[in-house]
Amino acid sequence: KRQRFGESQLTGTQDKKVSTANRDSKDFRCLQEQREQLPIARGRESLMRSIALHDVTIILGETGSGKTTQVPQYLLEEGSYHGQIAVTQPRRVAATSLATRVSAEQGQPLGTLVGYSVRFDERVSPGTRIKYLTDGMLIREMMNDSLLTRYGIVIVDEAHERTLRTDIVLASLKQILARRNGRRDERTAKGKGKANPLKVIVMSATMDAEKFSNFFEKAPVLYVKGRQHPVSIFHTSTSQNDYLDAALRTFFQIHVDRPPGDVLVFLPGQDDIESLESSLRLYASQLPHGVSDVVICPLYASLPNAQQAKVFLPTPPSSRKCILATNIAETSITIPGVRYVIDTGKQKEKRHFARIAGSGFDTLLTTDITKSSAVQRSGRAGRDGHGYCFRLYTEDAFNSMAVSAEPEVQRSSLTSAFLQLKVIGQDLDAMPFMDRPDQESVGSALRTLWLLDAIDNSRHLTDFGRSLAMFPLEPQYAAILLASVNHSCTSEVISILALLSSSAPLFTDSSSQRDAANEARAKFRHPSGDHWAMLNVFRAYDEVRVTEGKSGYKGWCKRNFVNQRALREAGDIRTQLRGICDGMGIDCNLSCGNEEVPVLRSLLRGLLQQVAFLQPDGSYKQVMGPSVVKIHPSSFLADKRSPAIIYNELVYTTNIYARGVSAVYKSFISEFPKLTGIRVS
Ligand code: ADP
Ligand code: MG
């Protein structure tokens, strides 16, 4: 089944629908030349032939060969496929950045012919033919259109990452193929949709294609050869305790000693990126004369669109770009000009603990990367010439890394996925997954949905459950939102949920000015705890924005040690949530003013599994789990003793800490028979 690409040279892009004036510009011609130079261009014809012949095609190709940007355009330019082309991405930055690039390559404004759709943000129009979207968004779309009829082609990109959502998409596509193309399933073949067949393309950057091919009844596998130059790899001789410090020193060694070429640093997460960015800036400003400038570009999942673009701008003369990225730059986004890679060997990984907390919870842990990631990371240095990769770990450490990551379906919370599948009439247990989910997580997800009243005793989806799934929120948060309608406090609750959904922490780190920060924070304090304090911040921010305008609120955020980005992001999310509420006929202006009880009652409705009661020794015992927790020192309630608390999350360090805490009355809990029933036992 395997075949290599032929050598057939392509002459120009065969556009059939040339339309805009934009297309005569020099920039546009330059982009077309770049397209033709990509390794994948040589294989275009054999690719198109295979796709035309088969329902499913697997494309394997080295990062940067042109899979993600070119394959959808080739298909569009064929002119023979109907419907839209979906290209799924595990991460939102990749989806938006790729859509921007491909729009430019098509010479059309973003959101017209080429668009994107990610959680809390969308740029599409009725004429959109190529849509980059997160796999989570594609699952959402299945809730309204279970056969994905609007798409003629679905491309599942970055399949090697095996995220939970990718696995759900793959399993669903297998079923949709049977129903829309019908060949294999005689019973459902008759009639329905046969006129609208579906093509599926699975793209991956690593070599384990066999598994995908077998999953789709031995689909053909095509290989795209990349343009990879050799990379010299260096390991440290001893292990490094402080990878940020090691990265900082390594960067300046490269910068001072080595010839031009940009540097890409792989870091676990946004907080590390921000902290390294500030130390780099500090040192870069003190460089002696004659050493070139440093241009620092952060790159992580929730980075605003405008800032992403910076990574792709040409490096100014006599300066060196330093890109600080999470594993998003491993395979999803290829950045030209990189000659040096610094690899901390760390990543953030979502882990689900089904057992520890009783209710089960997800947490982001900084973990060692896998061998496969390490190899991808070093490969990023060899795109434009001989490259260098500096691994901030020993060769022994490399040798003892796991070969590749465990699929996420076996290590993350399934609650939200379970609910979404219920809405599209699927049962997680019955889905044809490539790897079976962990049974403990299945049990935990079912229990949570049952407690929320999203499913009934016989596991059937309830009307309430169906409403929960309408929101791009965890079911627990959606339940809080819907409860706020009954308690007439949607306005307050939407603000709180928007802040909880924002990817950045609300208060900025202030270890150097602890006292000033504490004093500033004290202004937002509320006796009920952290949720209302968050609301106080948001309210103050809304007010300052009106009274002082854009320039004023920046200073306000700084003075108050409040993270402006968190508020900006929360503002966008709030707008989105209001839009969804409007669509459902929910009044988002219901306000409880300054009365906290309605808000606490609403919060409790979703956080039923995150309730704990005070113990005589001042710690708190979970109502629904076995653990004893303490209140995190960052909480406004850290030094208080409240008979009962609810919390957003648990953090594991030396103790189990509850973070994002509010005090509730024990009497509220009696309103929830399921909870009290369990407590008795
Ligand atoms: P693959 O999917 O095979 O890894 P891509 O199609 O993503 O490859 O990338 C092909 C080329 O397009 C790369 O050389 C990359 O540098 C370029 N590219 C992709 N996105 C952008 C962008 N937003 N801006 C500039 N160049 C981009
Ligand atoms: Mg790609």
C-alpha cells in the first residue's frame, strides 16, 4: 500500500477561480513562488490521485514540508470537490495562524474564502471553503449536524498528538464514513447522503502511520519527504535544576559566540515563557556594543492573534530573533530562519486524577517530554541549513525518556467529551476508539454528569444536559451559568466564569513587591472569598475602562497587580457567553447587585464535587472524596475558618491545596439531595 511520491514537477498553481486584484501584487507572486518551492509541491499529483481514489488517505510528512497549508489548497484548486474543507488542529493558535497564512496565499482577506473557528473566536462567512478549526469545534459542529454534511473533506491534522478530541474526531469520522459513503455498512447505506460522500485525510508528522491506516481499513499511506538539514545535538554533562536559568545562559552563549541564525527555545508553558522573556530583556539591554540586538517573540496557545504574526516577520538586519515557544512549535507551526534550538526537555501535560480527589480532576503538570518530542524539537533547527540543538538535559536523561506519549484519552477527564457525545447520540463506551479510554475515567465522568443531572439513572441525556452542552465550557461551569438564571444573577456569574475560563492568572506575580501587591489586592477582598473578589476586580476594571479609557486602565492594572491580559481575554469570553445566552433566550442582565448568596448558590450547583467541610484541626475534608485539603495561601480565605467551602481546583505540592475558594453555608448543601445522600454513607 505504501508509495513514494513521484518526481513530477508542477508548473504554477492551477487556480480556476482567480478573483481579486490583490493577486497581481508582488507579495502575492512571491507567496506563490514559496508555495511551489515546498517539498510537498512535487508530490501534488500523486497525492490528488490517491485522494480521488480512496475514502481515506494518510499523509505522513516532516514538519514544514507543506502538508497543512498546501493540501487544502490543492483540493480547493482541483475544483472537483463540493462542500467545505475542514482542517482540524489540536491548538487554537495553530488554527488561526494557519488560516491567516493560507488566506494570504489565496490572495483573499481572512474570513472570506479561508477562515477559522476556535473556542470563543470565529472568522468565517458563507463563502468560506477552507476552514481551520480546533478538533473541539468540529465536535461541537457535530452536535447540530451529526454527519458533518457541510463538509466534503475533513482533514485531521497533527493526528500523531492523539489528543482526546482528535481521537473522538477520528472515531466519529469512521462512523460518518460508513453512513455517508455507505459501502461497508449495508444497512445504513440505503439512500441517506450517498450523493454527498465524504473524504477523510489524516495527516501526521511522525512515523507511526500503520496504526491510522489499520484503523481506517488499511487506508493508503503517502510519504512527503521534508527538507531536513543535519542538526548537531549537544547534551549537558550534568542535569540542570533550573531550566530557565540554563536556557538564559545558553541563549547568550549562542548569541555572543555563534554566527547569525534565529534561536527557538522550547519551554513548558506560558508562565515560564513570560518569566524568561523578562530576564532576557533585562540582560539584552545590557549587552556590550557590537553585539547584535535581540528580538524576543513569545509563542503559546492563547497568544492574541496580532502577536502571533510577529514570529513570522523577517528578523531585522543585525539582530537575532529569540522565539520562546511551548510544544506548539514542535510540529504545528514551522518558523523559518531557526538555526539553533534550546530544548528544556519539559512540557505541560494535562493529567487526570480519577482516584485521588474522589471526584476526579484535571491538572496541568510540568513533565519530561518524550523521545519523539525531543527529536521533533531538534529537527526544527535544520530547516534552512545545518542546525544546532542544545538539550538542557543529559544524554542519559534522553535515553530514559518514554518513546512517545500516551494517548490523551487514557489520561484526561472525559466529562465534557462524554456530554458532547451524548448530544450527538453517541456513547463513549460504544465509540470505535483507536485506544480504549481508561475505565476509571469513564466512571468518574459518568458520576459527574449524573450529579449535575446531565444524565439520568439510566444514563440518558436530560434536557438540562442538552442545555449544558450548548456552552463552550466544562459542564460544571455551564451548570453554574444555567443555575444563575434561577437565582437571578447571570450578569455576575458570567463575569466570574469568564475570568475562570481565561488562560492567564488574574493577579500578576509580585514576589519582589509582595507588600504593595497585598495591599492593592486587599481592596478587592470580599468576606465570601475568591469568586466574589474576582468579580470585584472585573467590576472595577469595567469602571476604570469607561472613566479612564485605554491609556488609563493599563496603569490601573499595573498599580493593582492585576493581569491586564487576563481581563482582556475574560472580556472577550464574556461577550461570547452573552451571545450564546442571547441565542438561547437567557437574559444576561439579571443582577443580584451586591448580594452574594445567589452567586454562591449558583456556584455550588456546578461545584458539587468540590465541596469540603471544616475539620477541628482547621483543614477541610472533601464531602465527595477521601482527601483532606488546605486552602491555598493565595486565597483570600487562607487564614479564615469557614464551616464549608467550595473550590475551583486542587493543586498538589507538599499538601493538597484548594485554590479559588468561597465560603458557603452548610444549609445550601441540603438543597442537593444527591450530595446529601452520598454524605450520609
Ligand atoms: P507542515 O504542515 O508540513 O508542517 P506547513 O504547511 O505548516 O507544513 O508549512 C509550510 C510552510 O509554510 C512552512 O515553511 C512555514 O514556514 C510556512 N508558514 C506556515 N504558516 C505560516 C505563517 N503564518 N506565516 C508565514 N509562513 C508560514
Ligand atoms: Mg502541519
